[in-house]
Amino acid sequence: MPYTINMKKLFFLCLVFSAAFVAYTAGPVQTTVQENALSWGLECGISFESEKAGGDTYKGFYVAPGLAIHGAYFKQDKSFGFFMNGFVLFPAYLSLKENGHKTDDKRSDFDLMMQFGFLFGPAYRYAINDRWELNCGLGLDISMTMADANNINIVDSYFGSIKVNSSQTSMIFGIGGDISFKFHFSDEFFLSTGSTFVWGFSSYSSWSASYSNSGYTMSISKSGWDKHYNMFSIRPYICFGISIYSKTESRLGKAP
């Protein structure tokens, strides 16, 4: 049931982002023609992260498929503009290690695990020919990871069998780049394929857990900046998009 609820929120956020972008292109009268692109598609994140805390080293590896929604803005015939890449991913595989030893945590232990965020900044484009175009971008990446695990059984040497419920949210800050090839199969529509590359250098996490054993329950929580945090992520994608050209009005396809 959690996935159903969050998928509804996901599609709602995608619609809001799309509506806001289209509304922007239909804004006040422009003195020059704007070229706007909006696209939706599939994305898969492959992430490596590490953290050092209290003499211990933690490493994680994630594979997370999901959805992408991208927007870009240029002035007509200009090579430089602005881009924003948004994503929502659901990790399907994870591997966690503590001091080089793999932990017992696995994807099936989590009732919900989700990553979402966006990369935005200046963009550059180069027209290879009338149909093909190379796009590049560099900017700030902000993402969030949420993970909830319920009724996980842990065997403790003192308390015996313990049931654990835990929840963690991490906000990750970094820089990233995007490179893609865009194929315009008409003036209105295009396909794009490429990848985002991100280095996350700072993370703020909040974590809470409750333990129950023989009717006794104990709860703990903590939050703060993660020390010596690093994350590298590759997110290849393929998208279908529309081109919106506007000056005094917005329209699909090139301006007359």
C-alpha cells in the first residue's frame, strides 16, 4: 500500500512540474523567441556511497529504476541556456558493507525505499545537423533518500529476539553534470537519451527506531550531518519530449 500512495504523489508532482514549466513558457510577452523543451521518460540510478563514523566505514551500492522529468530553456538560436532534471527512483537492489563485511540488510527488509531530487544549472547545446543535437549541463544536485523498515527480527546476545521498526531520511547535496543526444523527429517532438553524473559531498540524515521485546518497547532517534560522506551516482535515461516555442504566445513546434 505505501507504494500505491507514493506513486499517486509522484504523478501529481510530475503534473505540477509540467504545468509550472508550460505556464512559464506562456508568461509575459517576450522580446525574443524562447525555445523550451519538456520531456518524460525512464531513468535508472547506479550509486556508490561511503561514510566514516566513529572509526567505522560504511559503504553502499544501489541500483534504482524509476522515472525522469526534464525541462530546458534557451533563447532562439542561442547555444547557452538553463536546464533542470528531476527524478524519482525506487531501489531494487542494494548491497551494504560495514568495515568491509557485508551486512544482513537487504532490499526485501524495507517496506519503502525511495530516492528523488533534481539537478539544475546552465546548459549548452550543439546542433550536429537538422535532426540531431548534443546537450550538456552542469549544476547543483539536491536529492533525498527515504527508507522505512518494519518488524525486522534481530537476535541480541542479551535481549534475545527483538523486533525493530526504523525510518531514515537523508538529504544529499552535490554537484553534477548531464550529457545527452536529442533526436528531433519533427518540429514538435523529440527523443533524448543520455546520463546524469553526480558527486554528492554532503549529507544530512535523521534516523529513528523502536525496539520491542516481551511487551517492552524502547525508541531512539538521532539526526545530524554525516561525517566524511561521499556518493557517486550515474543515472542513464531515455525520454520522449515536446518542443514549445514562444514569443507573444506559446505553441508547439517552431515559431513562424
